[in-house]
Amino acid sequence: MGNIFLYASVIGLLLTSSCGSTKNKIVVKNDEQSSVAVNQGTILPAADQLSAYLPLLKGKKVGLMGNQTSVVGPQNEHLVDVLLKEKVDLKFGFAPEHGFRGDIERGEKVSNDVDAKTGLPLFTLYGGNEKQDSIIQSIDVMIFDLQDVGARFYTYITSLHRVMELCAKHNKELIVLDRPNPCGDQVDGPVRKDDKYKSNVSYHKIAMVHGLTVGELAKMINGEKWLEQGKQCKLTVVPVQNYTHSSMYDLPVIPSPSLPNHLSVRLYASLCLFEGTDISVGRGTDWPFQVVGYNNPVYGDFTFTPTEKAGMAKHVEGKGNVNYGLDLRGLDADKQKFTLKYILDFYNKMPDKSKFFARAEFFDKLAGTDDLRKQIIAGKTEEEIRESWKPELDEYKKMRSKYLIYPDFK
């Protein structure tokens, strides 16, 4: 094989857990490189463990759901380049919301194309694709390798669900190359229960901060029979080595244009709710999801002026205006957890509160319920709001515990 990793004898084991008539498989293997990582306690994403999944691809036609986060090894070599180097019969790539190379902003059109570097045909599942059935029929096995950030409204997990639907429908195996959840040390927020609020940003009946890796979520989707007609896909999860849900993990590659660093990732779940308002979270600046502001001095002394920036958002709240608010750039990223304090602070300071929820329908989709918006309007405190979602959150935690691959943070 290539010179990235060396094969060694398999010293791991194959664990199986039955879900209905379909089995979820968790592959645990070691090679020379990953043995060093185990000894040193270094977190090793599944994509780095070539000996765990290359044998599963031998002689098969393969598809990949990936993007710029689909990297291998300390040099962050793209998984596509590695698979082609290893002579894997790679037929196509599916691209998520931000595109195959991660340079398309939220909600922008992701078109069918080819990867400029390799010539690999690319297709999108974001927004639907009428040819997706014939595309998936052209392969034997599908790989999913995307870096999630742990919030229900981050659409890479919606892409996971759609890939699972296709694999189940056409009896194709799905291999999930698992990655750490950089916010996997918490489970918090309202659980979406009502399908009225189901959307790309609230696709699953999980907590807003779900506390799962994509591999664990894939097991949950299968186990809870959330796919159409209760089907299950042939699922194999290659787990991360040396990861627990207490681990802090600074992503080696940014997951999307507006999450440029560890702090933005850790603040994302708390600040994304502002996208149901006209409040700026720093899109169009060098500090997206690290500053918050609006064009009124009542919000604070810190100022910033959003503009259009190449490779970032075209839809910029507060563009061209001086925004007053909060500078969160000095916070300790590892200590940040989901909170309502920012959204409550800005609501309470807004002179005309009737204008706060400028996109109320979208806010409710982000929240997975209209209760949160109504509670904020009613003047509830964060403690009162948290108490209201505790019963459903407790039930979700019980369900979550059935699908954990890694030691929990409790």
C-alpha cells in the first residue's frame, strides 16, 4: 500500500450489535501507526486507520460523502486522494451543504460537478437530487466521512440521514468513518418532538446539543428505525481511537466557512439561534460566531461592521452598518457550553421587542419547537426555560445511552 500507514496484523476485534434484522457493526482494528497513537493517548479519527477499512473496500465500487474535513494523517491529505492512491474503485462523491471543498456558504446552491483536482464526479444531496437513486445503484458500498460539530441544526447530520435512506432503499452497505464531536461533552437544549418543526436544520428528534458522534447517531437512526418505512441500512462504524465524550478536540480543518476556529465551534450552538433574528453573529467579519451585535448602542460598547468576505456568507446580517454588542473572542473555548444568556440578553435590551424575532418560523425550526420563542417573549428566565425541557431531555439521554460507542462525560 502507500506510504501513509503500514499494515500490521489485526489485533482488534469485530463487535456486532443486532438491531432488528439488520446488524450495526463496529470495526476496531490497529495498525503500526495507530498503535503508537494508542500508546500516546492521541485521538485518532477513523479515517486515519486505513487498515480498519481498506479491506472492506477491496474489489468493490465505492461512493463517498465527504468534504474538506475528510482528511487523513498529520498532513491532512484528502481522503479522496488517499483512496485513489490505494487503488480503491471510487466512483463518485456526494457533497453536503457547503460543497465538496467546503467553500459554499449556508443555503447556497450546491451543483453537480467534478472535483477539479481528481476529476471525480460530484453530486449533491443537499436540496434533493432526482438522480440519486441511479447514482447510489452504481456502487456496492458508501463511505460517510464528515466532521460534525454537535448541534442539531448543523446540516451534515441531515446529509448522514439521506445517505442512510439511500443505502437502506437499495441494500448498499454504509461505512461511517467516525470523528470526535468537539462539543460531545454536553447534552442540552430542547428536544424536537413535533414533525411540524422538522427541516434541514432540525431533522432528528434529538436534543439541540445532541452529544453524539456521527457514528453514534447513525446507530441511533438505525436502532430507532427513523428511516422511511422503518428500514435499516447495513451499517459499519469505524470508531475513533482514544476519544471519550469528555475529550476536548480542536478540529484540524474548519468544518465550514463561518466556523474558523475552536471557539466559534464551541459557541455555535448558543449563537446560532440569532439566525432567526436580525442580530449579527459576525458573519462578514474575521470573527464569525465570536462576536454578537446590532445597530443600536444599547447592546454594548464593542463595535464591528460586517461586509461581504470572499469564501464566507453572502447573506450578512447588519452588512455595512456599525454593530454594537459583545466581543467573545477572549473566552476560553474549552469552557464554553450551551447557554441562552446571549439570546436573552439581546432580547431584553431590544427597545421594540416585537421586531426581535424577524424570522420567527426559522427560529422555531432551529429550536425544534415554538415553546422557546414564546417563553422568551413571556419573560421566562434561563432556569425556568431549562426546567421546562428537562423531562424530554432526560428521556433523550436514556435513548442516547443505548447507542454510545465511547465513554460518556458523566
